[in-house]
Amino acid sequence: MDYLLLPLLSFGVGIIVGLTGIGGASLITPMLIFVFQVPPSVAVSSDVVAATLMKIVGSVKHYQQKTLDMQVVKWLAFGSVPGSLFGVGILHLIKRNGGSSLDYILLRLLGVMILLVTVLALVQLLLFTFFPKFTLPDLPKFDLKTNLGRFLTMTIGAVLGCLVGLSSVSSGSMFALVLIGFFRLDARKLVGTDISQAAILLFFTSLGHLSLGTVNWSLVIPIWIGSVPGVLLGAKICQIAPQRPLRFIIYTILMMVSWKLVYQA
């Protein structure tokens, strides 16, 4: 393991995350698997713990700026936290039946999740680029003042939380689509709400992964050292960088990575 290369690559990933908003798990977990030959179970668990610090730092900043919707964060967390712990519980059962099967399943689950998130984001990007006047039918808006709205919010949170607990992917990307589609959050509160709910979700998910015994702190700390300053730098230069070409290139790379994960021998 080259512990100088890991912070350097994590710094690059952090810049991409800060620059484009694309989730770090979709980039760091495959990097650990392919570049550093880390077993998938260790890569997923270590990435969950590493990502938690970035999300917590970001959520505190947005809370201070009041650029988040606390009601949405709260009701999503009521669903996503138990959902993620359920997902980690599934990993416990798989591990009990054999560690090799855990790595085999996680490898392909990672590929499918990254592919799903990337395809959805890529389709959205292409529609906005080539068909700017194209509009999709509006989804029903969830009213958190009603029991039905709260129930639906917790249900979606539980489903996505379970997927995060299993794979570490989509704590931000899939939830961002939910926030746009079902809550109509404006741009000012969208990012802060997304980061804050992800911070709560990943905090409890990381506790679950710590109980699995597959977290490698010699991976987590170098990722922190590289990714945190990278995110801060990326956030500073995002105002002048062309977003759409960058996103298209990264989505294309992610599609190739996900394909390799699914068909990895």
C-alpha cells in the first residue's frame, strides 16, 4: 500500500466532489478496489467512515448559514437511519455465511448502484443540454405537515438508506433527486439539506460498519488528509469551471468503472 499516493488521489477526488457535487463514494470506493487492491468489504466500510467527516463538516457550515431545511432533514433521517442499519444487518448475515461471498456480492452491488446513479444523472444532464425546453411531469410534493407526507418521506428515506448501508453509494446523489422532485427545494437550501441528511445517515451507517470489523483506519486517515482540503479547493474554483463538460467526462468514466465492477472476475 502506497500511503503517499492515497492522500494524493483522495485530494483529486475531493476537488472533483467540491467542483461538481458528484459523490465521493462513487469515486473513492472503486479507487480503493482497483488501484490499491483493497477487498470490496473493506473498501466500502472504510469509505463510509471517511465520508462521514466531510459531510459533518459541511453540514455544520450549512447549519450556521441557515441554508438547509431542518424538517426535511429530520423526517428523511427517521427513515434513512433505520434503513441503513437494516442494510448493514444484511451485510452481517452475508459475512456470517462466508467473507468471500460478501466481497463477491458487494463488488457487483457497487457496480449496479454506481451505474444506476450515473445513468440517471447523465440522462438529466443531456436533457438539460440538448433539450432545454423539455419538461417532465411534476412529481407530487410531500407535505410534511401531514401524516401521509411524513410517512412517504420516511419510506423513501428507508429504501435509499438501506442501499447506502449496503454499498456506501448514493448518500448524496439519489437523495438530491428526491429533494428536487418531492420537496421542490430551491438551490440555496438543496445542497445544505442534502449534505446534512447525508451526515446523519453516514454517521449511523459508519457505526454499523465499524461493528462489521471491516474498517481499515490506515485507509480512512489518508483519505481524510487528502479529500477534506480537496473539497475546500474544489468548492472555491467551482464558480469559474465549466460544469457541464466536466460532469459529462466524469459520468462517462463512472459508467466504465461501474461496468468493470459488475464484470470483475
